[in-house]
Amino acid sequence: MSKNVIKINRKGDDGYKIISVRIKENVLEKIDELSQESNRSRNELINILLENCVDDVEIN
């Protein structure tokens, strides 16, 4: 009988890092609304928003 092999990545080996941020309550409410409307998790939506905006920031 052959065994099924399950590959499990070590925590942190998926290219993501866990961070903690403070977000204003009204912004979080908007994110939660968008999350429900898009049927995506809050985490997934925040990642999408950051990925789409990070290259457009200019520091003066």
C-alpha cells in the first residue's frame, strides 16, 4: 500500500510576513464592507489594495 505524501510549507515560507498595523476605525469599516461585497477575506482584500497602490506612492 502506497502512502499519500502531503507537503507542508514551514510557517513563513509562503512569501508572506505577518505584521500588525493600526487602522482608523472608519477605514476598517470601509474595508469590511468591500470585503463582504467582494466575497474576499479582509486579509486578501488588504493585500489586493496594497499591491495596487504601493507603486503609485511618491515621497517628497
